[in-house]
Amino acid sequence: MTSTQPANPTLHILNKPPGHPRFETCLQAIQDCDQLVLTENAVLALADRSVTLPAACKAMKADVDARALNEQTRTGTIDYAELVRLTAKHSRIISW
Amino acid sequence: MSTLIIVDQPPYGTWAGREALDMVFSLAAFDQPAALLFTGAGVNWLRKQQAPDAIGQKSVEKNLSAAPMFGVEEILADTASCERFGLGPEQLVSGVTLAENLQDVMNAHSNVAFAG
Amino acid sequence: MTPLSYTLVITGAPWSSQAPQSALAFARELLVAGHRIDRVFLYGEGVLLASALATPPSDEVNWPKQWAGFLADNAIPATVCIASALRRGIIDDTEQARYELPGNNLLEPFGIAGLGEWVEGNVKSDRVIYFHGSN
């Protein structure tokens, strides 16, 4: 089946930890043009070797620092000002 | 502009599924295009003949079957999730459309949201 | 950059999720960036953020108070969903009288209203951002 609509770049904001059903569904739903931001418990994905993250992925610095994951460099980190910029840039946003 | 509300939590253990239904009925009441998608363990909301009296809850079966009358455009269920939980078409409450591809369903709506 | 209007929906409760904290950090940056917050809408478990009776130990942040201060300082409308709130014991004086309850606990400046205000946010705001629990 071909896609019914043209892909609209989507910002995915994910706060569930790896292993949570919604974490898995979110990763499956991400398309090539989309941006993923890991927040809260989802930043544990940086330490989880079983997780493959998409290329366009950032993690919230405050949540990474809180969990002592700053040695994990699988993704870049962003602050809330940058998250605001990303939400302004994307007209389509899904909070998982 | 249309809104897709996704239910991925199983029935009765939390209120999130009911609160998702309230959201979609509210959109419909204000003439906003709205659809429901059940996926993951959420598809268990769609099993026929639920009898939650003994756990002190109400079945949502009637609410779901009334959804089209209230203007809810579509009730969709993820096919793979239905298969996983052994839900054949004959076990599903009426009025549910099976969806093969979650990405297509989500792309067909301008807003996608969860109740909790 | 064009300023945008936002509706923020919080469905995660304080002390069982990080949602109120993340939403507050985001909301503060929205205003710094020159955007407008049309409304903050509390839904589901999120209504517990509007309890005036939450009393954490004095060395912990009181999230309801922090939110109430932010909303009042910036004159941002904030609504608690009535169905979610009544179920979970978040009550204003009107509902106290209607149901003849022994007290009320809705924290100012939150108000109680229906999902219609969320629908309005969906229609009118440029962006609707959800802050869910993460369990």
C-alpha cells in the first residue's frame, strides 16, 4: 500500500523509557524527514545498547544531566530554548 | 484539520482509554473531524461482550457503538495488534475498521494525540 | 521569527510524573522566545497539579505553587477539565455547593471547565503540546 498523504515533517517528543510499548511504537512511526526529541525517561535510550535511534535525534540536556548520562554521546543535547524553536518550526507535533 | 486520538493502554487498568473517548466525543460535539485509533494493548477495548460489573466499572461497548451517531468519523484498530491479542473480525465490536499501516493512518490526520 | 500561540495540555500528575516540571520549563522558554500561551489545560491525572492542598516537605519544590505563580505573573488562563477533576477530588466552591461537599481545594488561578476549552485550543492555537506521564 502506498502512502495516502505526502509526508509532513513531524516533531516527535518522546518521554517513555526504552521497553515501554509507546517507545517502540514511536520509533516505528518516525519517517525519514522527521525529528525526534528524547525527554524525561526516554533519555535512557542513550545508554541502552539494544536501541537504534534515528539520525535526526536530540536529547534534553537537563534530563541527560539528571541521569548522569552526559558521557553518552549517541545524540546531541538541546535545552528548552532549542525545544521551543523546534516546536515553532514544525507545524505537526506528536507527544508520545 | 482532523484529529486522531490514539488509545494504546489496555482497558480497565487505567482511565486513559475512557478519557481518550471523552476527547474524541468532545471534538465531534464541536463539529471537529475526529477519529480513534486503537493499537497495542489498547485494542482490547474493542473485544465484544466485556462484562466489567464485578470490577465496578462500566463497559464502553455502547459508547463505542454510538460513536458514529455522535459524529466520530472512524474507529480504527491496528491489524497487527488485533492479531497479537487474538482478536478476529468476529470478536470485534461493530463499526471498527482494521488499519494495516499506522504511518498512513497518522499521516491522514493533521493532529495526533494521546489522552495520557 | 513569527510569534506563535500555544495551548499546553498536562496529563501527568506531580509526584507520579515529570510532566508538570517539563511543561513549566517549556512554558517559561516559550515566553522568553516571545510566543504566547493561550491556555494551559489540565486533563486526566494532570488535574492533581491544581490541588491547593499538596504539601511536599519544605525542602522540595511545590509544583502546584510554582505553576500557580507562573500563571498569575503572566496572566495565562488555566483550566482544569471538570470530569477529570471531580473524579479525582479537585473541587471549586461552585462544585462544592452543587454536590454538598465538605470542602474545596482548587488552587487559584486555575478554573474548572469542560473539554470544550481544549477543543478551542485545538482550533485556535498554532500549536498544542502535550505533557504526559512517562510510566
